[in-house]
Amino acid sequence: MTVGGLSVGIETAPARRGKRLSPMVYLLVAVGALLVLSAVRALSGATDLTSAGTVQAALTAAVPLAMAALAGLWAERAGVVNIGLEGMMVLGTFGAGYAGYQWGPWAGVVFGLFLGIIGGLLHAVATVTFGVDHIISGVAINLLAPGAALFLSKLYFADAPGGGQKQSPRIEDAAKVTLPGFSDLMGTIEGKRWFFVSDLAGVLRGLTTEISLLTLLAVVLIVATGWVLWRTPFGLRLRSCGESPAAAESLGVNVLKYKYLAVTASGAFAGLGGAFLAVSSGQYRDGQTGGRGFIGLAAMIFGNWRPGGLATGAGLFGYTDAMALRGSNAVHALLLLLGIALVVVAVIQYRSGHNVLSGVAAAIGVLFGWWYFASSEVPPELVGAAPYVVTLLVLGLASQRLRPPKFVGEPYRKGHAV
């Protein structure tokens, strides 16, 4: 592949493994998924499965995770493992809390992004300049960032009106937009409870009602990442640093510069994800990220280091998180939905020749289906864990033919790459 005078072998192998699915196939998959949701909703009586409120809550929960996954994508495409995403998100939440309550939500977003950049630069200096093991550097950030954020919150928030030692004063939410007319029409159709049609209306209403501008910004960033990294000479050079830095260097690419840019951008995205989390919830709180940086890494791997795939993984977590907020009845219906999804995954894995994964997915899917029909509710202790369990099960069992960048995590020295 040649772009802007740079010729390197990037991702030609996956292209030969099979042709890319057409948009019509993706549309049919989406329709099929909604049909399953409609059937489960009708069988279980859990109307929240496809309600507009669930879709809105799912978007709110998915955006921070998608930003964390996008952060991991930028770093790993340049060959740097960024396991410090959790710590960088923590810095983003504090930054949003500190600036947000004083100067408004957008100031909070900018300052959260800035602190994320600081975290990214620290990781870049450690891994790119000094050659520190990527995992060790990331773990150090994850250990230091929460402590620093807690110390600063006690220093700046304890005496602030409405604040405390572990939380900031209230932050005003970012502006939200609604598609006039269309949203009301979808609400009317949703209320009819027609099979499939009302479910589709509920989803569309959730996507067009009270959508935060931060959510729209996240969508733009995901699309822009796909274009920048796969459609521009800059993106090709950056990805070449993760595939073959020696070859890239021989063609005149400043590998160290691109690694720094990628890891700095990674910190910015992680900080933005943390800032969104604080602004959308109305304040910074200690422990607010709740492991979302690690789930973001899982979503990135599930998405095969691609923007569209990681967005799907983030959406899955967001949806299950939204269902958990709806209570035990909604999570009970989720058991049946998960059982069906795992059986579908088992069929796909079997057709792909992954017989062991197929058997495991089928067995777990049948188990969840039996659990649904043998019980009437889910224990309250398991409701909060549902998003993590569902996401990890599906991401772990559905992933196949993964292809990480070839040089990711490997030490690099200018002029001495192997």
C-alpha cells in the first residue's frame, strides 16, 4: 500500500481472508437483532428492552467506554500498549469536576481532556523515550492517578459549597438536542406496543430525543478516527509505526514523533471519556470510572482495533448497563436475550471452525435460557454486576480472527528496531 510516498505492508492479510460485509448485510443484522428484542420483550413483558429511556441511558453509558476504547486504539495502532486508560479517565473526571463547577461543562470537558493529555505524555515519556515496559508504566498511572485525584479533591472540594472530600460541587450538564416533530411521532408509535414497529419507534425516539452534544461529539470523533487513520497519509504513517517501525523509519518516518502523537491523543480521548462521565452524572466522585478503562480495552480488542467494532462493543456495555438501572425485571429478561445471543455466537463460531468456543458459547447460552425459564427474578446482588458479566461473556466468546498490530508492546529504539 502506498500513500504520500510511504509504502508499507499494512493489513493486507485480513483483506485476503474474506471480503468485507456490505452495508445491506449490517442492516439485515440490525433488523434481525431488533426482531429478537421484540420477541423477548413480548414474551417477558419487559417493555424497557426497547424503550426510548433505555436507549438514551445506553448512549450515556456507552460514550465514556467508547472514548476509552478509542484511546487504546490510537496508542496500540502506533505500537504502544496503554493499560493506563483507567488512570487517565480518573484524571479526566477530576478535571471536569474542578473546572466544570466553576466555569461550566465545556470548561470541564476541556480541562479533563487536558489532564488526560498530561497522563498520556507521562506514559509516552516512560515507554517511548525511556523504554519502560508498557504494562508497568500503565499500571503505575492507574495507581498514581486515583491517589492524586483524591488528594486534590480533598484540597479543592472539601470546603466548596456542595462539595466534599470525595466529590465536587454540582456541574451543569451540557446542552441537549431533540429532533422536533419526529421525536413526538416516534413516542406516539412506541406507546401502541405494536410488535417490532413500536420497538423500532422506541429506539429511534431514544436516538433523537434529548441527545447530549457531548454524545454527538463522541460520534464525530469515532468517525473522524476511522477517516484519519485509514484514509490519510498521516494515518498510514502512524499505523506503520505499530506494524513495522524499522520499515517505516527506513522510509523517512519519524517513528518517535508519531508514537508521541498517538499516545498523547490516547490520553486526550481517555480524559475526554472521564470528563463526559463526570459532566453527564453532574459531579466528580471518587471511584467514578468503575473499571471502564479496562472494559474499554476489552471493547477495543473485540472490535479488532477498528473504530466501528469498538463502538459496537461499547454499545453492548452501555445497553446492559442501562438495563441494570431498570431493575431486576429488566435484567431477568436480559438472561433470555443473552442466552439467544450466545447460541447465535455458537453457530457463528462453529461455521468458522472454532469448535471449542462454539461448544462453550452454546453451553452457557443454554444455561442462561434455563435460568430464565426456571426463575422469576434475578438476585439483587447480581443486578449491578450484569453489565460486566454480559459484556465480558459476549466480547470474549464472539471475538475471532483478531489481528493486533504486529509490533505493539515491543520496545523500540531509533535505528535499532528488529
